[in-house]
Amino acid sequence: PQGPTRPAPEALLARRKVLLDVAHGGVREALAGMLTNLGAKLASTDTGEAATPPRLDMVLFDSALPAAGTAERVQRLRQRFGAQVRLVSLAPLSSGGDIEHDCRDADGLLLRPVTPSSLIAVVARLLAASHRPRRPVPSRATVPATRLRFAAHVLLAEDAPLNRQIATALLKNLGCSVETAENGALALQRVQQAHFDLVLMDCQMPEMD
């Protein structure tokens, strides 16, 4: 039997109101073009404290990386626009910070430069279930609500620390649990010791390719 049909991204974003809280003009312009092509309505960038908060479906905002402060920004955005809004952190690909930790309180993560496919993937995951009631926003002292999409146990074999960190953050953002191996011999050892649904490997690894 055929499974349920997923709505197209255009249907998910049709008439949805999205705010781009992005400082870089070029990045903001590129994102605006992608979103409007998908049918979204862009909210005014006038979000000063004196302005009446608009009803929003999603906010794309700059991560504070490599500095700290993203969690505080998430908290301020939720207080201003409500618990129902979906918050997506935009982190630079070579930020030099802990991306996974930085985006822990946001609903989604996009690595810059953003591609249409990565934007569509985040939109599909966050807005497809937007009709469901949202859980109360957890405090920083509590574990965030799990947002499973692909609940697989993944082994990531990658010797480059930055690549390992980015791939781990992306996989966890999809709902995966991730173990890592820094070389080929360790990857083989991990596979023999535990069950994995998926193994992602670099072709050239220390000790064993």
C-alpha cells in the first residue's frame, strides 16, 4: 500500500509569514528569493521593541558563532513572537565554534551558504507538523523536546574535526543518534561492537582506508 503523501514545500510555505533576522544583505537577499519562490510572505524587518509583534510562522536568524549568545537570542525571539514560531539558526560553515551546542535551543539549523535543497528540507520538517500543538519551550536546564525525523543510529567515520562536527550536528538535527570514529581502524572496531543503521565514511582515513 502506498504511504501518505507529503505536502510539497510550496504548499507548506504558501501564505506563511517568515522573518529574516539576518544582518548580511547578500545572504538576506538570497534567502528572500528562495522563500518567495516557495510561496512564503516575508515579514517586515522592522521588529524593534516598540513595534507590535507580527504573527509569524518562522524566523531565520543569525547564529552568534563563533561567540556565545545564540541561546539567549532564541529566548528573546520566543518571548517576542510566541512559542508557536519555528526558529532556524543560520550558522557559517567555518564558524570555528560548537555548532551542535550552539543550535540546541533552535528548532532547526541551516549552514551558510544556504542551498535551496537544505532550505526545503528544514521547511518540510518544521512546517509539515505545524498543526500539532507545540510543547512548552524548555529552559536551558532541561533537555529540548525531541523532534524526530530520521531516528537512525549512525556511525560517522571522519578524521577532519570540523567536518565531523558539522556532519554530527546535521545528523542530530534530523533526529539521528551519532557515534564517531577518527580513523578507519576505530570505525571497524565500532561496527564490530555495536549495531548501526547507517555508516558514513570518508574514503581516505588514517590507519585504514
